Amino acid sequence: MDTEDERGINRQALQNFTDTSLYVNRELSWLYFNQRVLHEALDTEAHPLLERVKFISIFSSNLDEYFMTRVAGIEEQYKAGIQERTIDGYTPAEQLDKIHTMVHQQLIQRNECFYHDLLPALQREGIEFLRISELSTTQQRVLSHYFRKEIYPILTPLAFDTGHPFPFMSNLSLNLAIELEDEESKVMKFARVKVPGILPRLLRLNDIKGFHDDDGIIRYIWIEDLIESNLAHLFPKMRIVQSHPFRLIRNADIEIEEDEAGDLLKTIERGIRSRRYGNVVRLDITPAMPLYVRALLIKNLCVAPRNVYEINGALGFGCLIELLKIERPKLKDEPFVPSNRIEEEFGEDIFRAIRTKDRLLYHPFDSFQPVVDFIHQAALDHDVLSIKQTLYRVGSNSPIVKGLMKAAEAGKQVAVLVELKARFDEGNNILWARALEDVGAHVVYGLPGVKTHAKLTMIVRREQQKLKRYLHLGTGNYNPSTGKLYTDYSLFTTNEQLANDVAELFNALTGYSKHTTYRKLLVSPINTRPRIIEMIEREVEWSRKEKCGKVIMKMNSLVDPKTIRALYRASCEGVQIDLIVRGICCLKPGIPGVSDNIRVISVIGRFLEHSRAYYFHNGGKEEIYLGSADMMPRNLDDRIETLFPVFDKALIKVVLSDIELLFSDNVKAWQMNALGVYSKIINDSPPVNSQTLFLGRSAIKQS
């Protein structure tokens, strides 16, 4: 018969690691992460002023995507009547209630920060947000002229009555609900005007012709404020009673039945268009909106009342990232030029650099340019015969893809797997896939049923009558823009064992190869989870024999129940486990008798911690794997992922040194306790900001 301990926890469930109290809810853990992002804006000492505004923007954009994907999925479960509980014990309905409560509080915090802290601070620095009513008569006249010339022709007022159906409203659209009275019949009317997304949400008044400002102050207005003040132009002979802004977010997850999709590219294109029509999962309104207008929107948008959020002030803060364009260096992070050690030592001969020894770069502290140069130099090199590469998120103006196109035009064999299912980057990837096909590259769109998330490049070069393979293996995307903002590792190598594995994997991706045995590479969904758990269990054996078991993992998310249970088992056997998990972490550290030997930290700073690193002490024969895979079911079961070993002992020490620096951070690091709650790490040691020190290390290398 099962018994309970003094904490009320079922002992059998505790021993089997099935008790719900041992786990943090996945969705709430993500909200805790976004709260840490918001904290970067709330902390008056954390960043320069405009960088704090940036974090408000990132928090808001993160939250939008969360509703479009995660909340939308839970809503579908709820509507389907699913009562199955998560590993931590919540039903879909219970998750939705908790999400609403947390998000509501976070939005209050965000707005208090923006309106009561950041806006006054911006004003003191000569950056003002104004309402139309605060402008002089002359300035209002100038703006009215600007409205008629630049905005009025784009607007489309849509009526709603017995003769006009309720208008469709697209995802992420900002709208005005307008109450009108016919001046002749005195009949009340209702209309909707969409704020055009093609126009800047923030209008910089200094840039508008005729708006005189000789005082050096930068002034902004919200575009919806200008539209509201000029509604009479859209509704002549009607009295504007009231107008109320509202914003909606729809389910934006694309569902693809790949077995029925004869042309995956066209299927994805249709899916992108369908995002506009998904069910509404959040409706943002202002408290001033009357109940009958609110009821009209709720009814016609078919939105659950719990998904209606009253928000004071402007709706949607993602646009605030535009303020970083203001030329006020003192209000932004100090710029830095990352070191390019390969170019400094070897000039434009990157192949000689890689032949000499394995090269490990840590972006953005090391320049991303060598990754771009790797492709461009290969395109121009007469001895290069072929290039194979995986592309997941490459951005809208990709020098990587342009290099591949140049190589194809030069007659080289270019084979590229472009993952069309990369969420929210499908449009860019479709354009690049077509551009590559147009110049003769072989383009593959990915395997049915899985996403290809691995970061791999293999270049084949003829040297001294033999073929030599050069590899780039990474933890991040082939995107120079994110290469400046995300921390990621790049490994350049000519290791034959890795080259054999990568070649086999490319054959599986582009052809009919069903290769399932890899020598050194960990490949999802084939062997990543089994091998990771095997190495954790190996540390258990070392702990039993010599008390030296140690595991370190750095990742974006830890969700996979099987991996978590393996870590719990290892902790119970005395293995020391250190985890750096930036985002979602469903494991709880420090639970007596379960996870006493586990600590979990999260580092949130200037750069997004994105690299994945997995370390196993192995009785002194240390092993480190880097790569694209987090410990999540989707990464382990539903994606093509790779983790690659670092063979060079000197490079293993470099990665360990990086990790140790992160664990010494007492400025940007948060630590989770046994309840799953995070708090800032505060101790008596001198302040250590790991990312600042990485920047300093890069500067030293340059000098």
C-alpha cells in the first residue's frame, strides 16, 4: 500500500519520479522565462534606457507568439473536451486559467514600467510620446494634411449592419471599433477601421514636412491616435460618437498533412495565408470600451471571455524595437566589433585555417563572418567541387544563400535542404528555395513528418589528387543577423569520422538512404535521447565507483520526461548535475531525496543565450557535445537534430571555461529553487556579468 511522507508526497511515485509535484508546468515555465525578460526592462540599473525599451518590445513579441502557438494549441485541446493531465497534473482548462492570471499580471507590470518609468525617463532625454490633443493648432493642421495625403488613401472603413456582414480581421491586426450616429436619421451605426500594418506604428513627427521643431526634441505619436482624430474624413455626414482600439491574435500554427501534400512548397504557402483566418485566442481592448461593444466583438470573433485582456494605453508594444534606430549612443549598449581570428591569421584562406586544426568560434563574441566566408570562398575556389548545407532560419537578406547561388552559377554541385516548416520564417525560406532552384542548385524541402533543425555544412575540395571534406557544425542558424545577437558555437573541422557521419546524414536527407548508425554524431530522432541517457547513466557508474560523476548541460529548454527522470536518478546516486536552461525547465532542483545534487540557473542578458552544450566527466576522459538539440520531445522525436563531439582537448577546456564563467555570473543569472521559483543570484562576491566579460575577452583577443 502506498504511503505518503511528511510533505504529502506519495513515496512510490517519488521513487518512480512520477509524482506531479516533481515537475514544473511547461507553459507556466515559459511565462516565468518571459517574466525574466521583462525584468530586464524593469531593472533601472540593468541596461541603458533604449535597451530597456527593447526588452519591453521583446517581451511583448514573445507573448504574441506564445498565444499564436502554445495557447492556441491548449485552446484546441479544451474545445475538444480533452481532460488528460500534463506530467505536472494540470488539465487544459486549468492551464488556461493559470496562463490568464499570470499574463494579466505581467501586462500590468509591463505597462506600469513603460508609462511610469520609461516614458518619463525618455522625456528627460528629449524623446517624447505625444497625443494629438497636446499639439498646437498649427501642428495639428500639419498632421491633418499628412493624414489626408499619406494615410487616408490606404484606409478602408467597413460598416457592420444588416446589409454588411461582420468584417474579417486578420491576425495581429490593430483596429478601431467606431460608434457613429447618422446626422439625418439619428440612427446609431457601427464600423471598423483597420490600422494598416504597412505603415509605421510610431510616427516620428520630426520627419513630417512642415512640423517645425528647432529644440532638438524627438517626438512620436501613435498612428492610431492620428487616425482617430481624423475619422470625420472617413465618415462624412456622420457624428463620431466614440472609437475604441482593439487588437486580436489568432491561432497561427500551420497544420500540414504531408502524406496528402503533393507539393510541399504550395502547401506551406497556403498555410501561411491561412494564419490570417485561425481562431482568435486573444482579444486586447481598453477598459474604456463599453460593454455592448465588447459583447459585439466577443460574439462575432467567437473569442472566449477569459481571452479578453483589458489593457490601459497602447495595444501591442512589439513596435517599440524601432526606437533603437534613434541616434543616441549613450542610451544604447556600447557597440563592439567582434574578433575575426581566422581572417587575422590566415587572411582569405579559411581552408588552410581549418586544415591546421579544428576551429571553435563563440558568437557573437567571435565574428560570424568566417561562416559566411566559408561559403563565399568555396564558391570562388576552383578546387571546390560541392557544397551541401541545411538551412532553417536564414533571414530576409542572406549572404549565405547568395554564396550558395554564386557557387551553383559557377558550376559546383550545390545541394541545400531548406526547411520550409520553420515557423514564421516559411515565407523567407520559400523565396530562397525558389532562388536557389532558379540557378540550378538541388533543393530539398525536408523529410515528411519532421523538421530539419540541424546546422550542417559540408564542402568537398580536391587537394593533391584526393578529395577532402570540410565541415561547419553549429548550434545556431545560418543567419548573420542573429549571429550578432545570439550566443552560439561554430565548429570548423576536417575530422574524417564526423565527415563520414555528416555525409551519411545528407544522403538520408536528400535521397532514400535509411542510414541509422552514426559513429560520432548524435542524430535525432535516431539516437540522441538514448545516447544522452546512456551517458548520464555512465556518470552514475562513475559516481558509484569513484564518487566523480558529473554532468553539465546548457540548453534553451528542458522538457523531456525521460531525460528529466534520468537526471533525477543520477542525482539520487550522487552525480553532480549543473544545468543552464535559458527558457523552459520542467525539472525542479534541490528536492530532498530526488534532486539534491542538481542546480539550475538561467542567464538573461544583452545577448540571447542560444548555444547547447552537454558535458560528461566520464572518469576524467571528458566529453562535450555541442549542437542544435534541446532536451524536448519535439527535438528528440520530431526533428532532425545533431549534437557533435568536440575532440580537441584544448577546445573542451575552452567550452568548460565558458560554462564556468556563466555559473559565476551574479548579475544576469537567476537560480531555480525546489518549488520551481526563480530568484536573482545575489552573493558577496565581486559582480560578475558573464556576457560583459566575454565581450572583454573578445577585445583582448583583438588587441
